[in-house]
Amino acid sequence: MSRPDWLRWAREVQAIAQTGLAYDPPVYDRDRYRALQDLAVEMMESLSGADPAAILALFDAQTGYATPKIDVRAAVFQDGKLLLVRETSDHHRWTLPGGWADVNLTPAENAVKEVLEETGFHVNVDRLVSVLDRDRAGHPPQAFHAYKLTFLCSITGGAATPSDETSEIAFFGEDDLPTDLSINRTLPEHLHRMFAHHRSQLPPDFN
């Protein structure tokens, strides 16, 4: 699934507006950056059908220099099977545990935290296996540009425990992966690639 041109244009306009506003510009320039932000909202609303008020609120929440967001995921294996969770916020579809990175934590610490919060398992991060541009990996379009980091992890303790974010936790073999995936978060080819990394000491994937 490729990123549509209109989304790239709307993101670029929004990023210019956000970055410009971050540097306390003179009043006339501030008005121009606000006009650019309004244009980005109009572009995204017109072509996505989303509520313009919701888009504006999303953009207004972004401050400072515009940079890609970071999504951290954990590929946790036990007895050759991969740990997946049902994501309550996406109709209980399956995905690798993970989420947006939190400040003051390293990427690996974020992975450990997300696994514990979503599954109840304590894990050790063994190695980084992929750093991918979310758009170019084939995920559906989203409002903001993001990088996806995935770590290979091993369980050190804990027990399977669903959370507010997850309704079910299970391990799957490569031949019996679920078809109802949360493709905003995880794609079938990404899961198969995790099995390949688990089997062999491959270099990290990146684009």
C-alpha cells in the first residue's frame, strides 16, 4: 500500500507550519504559518474525509521542530513461536506488542516497557532487527510520518496478562499466523521477516 501524493503534500505543509511557529516568528509570519496549517487541514479533510476539527486538534497538539514519530515494536519468541496481542483500540486485531516511544527511555527500554504493559511478560532485548519508514513498509496512510523500530526479545519472567490495551495474548508459529492483523501496526511480511531474524543472525533491515 503506497503513500498517496496528497498525504505527502499535506504533511509537508503541516511540518513547515509547525516548525515555523516553533521559532516565535513576527506576527505577520505567524499569520502566514497559521494559514499554511489551515491549508494542510483543508487538504487532509478534502481527500481523507476526516473531521476538520479533529485534524486541526491533532495538528495543534504538535509543537516544536517537526520530526518523524517513533513506533517501537518487540518480536518476542518462545519455543520458536512469536508473541502477538489483540489490540483493543483496533477492533481486537492482532499485532506485535509495542507503541509510540516515550521520552526519557531508550528505544530498547521502550520495547521492554511496552511488552510488560501489554502482555505481562518481562523480556530482554537481544538485538535491533529493523528500522523502517512506516510509509515505505506498506502500512495504510496516517496523518504523521513515522519510523518503526523492531527489537528481537526473549522472555525472562512474568506471565501472560491482558491489559486495557490488549484483550488476548498468544504465541503463533510461522505457518499459523492470524489473518486479522492490525495492519496499521503489523504486516504479514513483517512477521515473516521476524521469523527469519529469529532463525538466523541477519543484519538489521532498514530503508
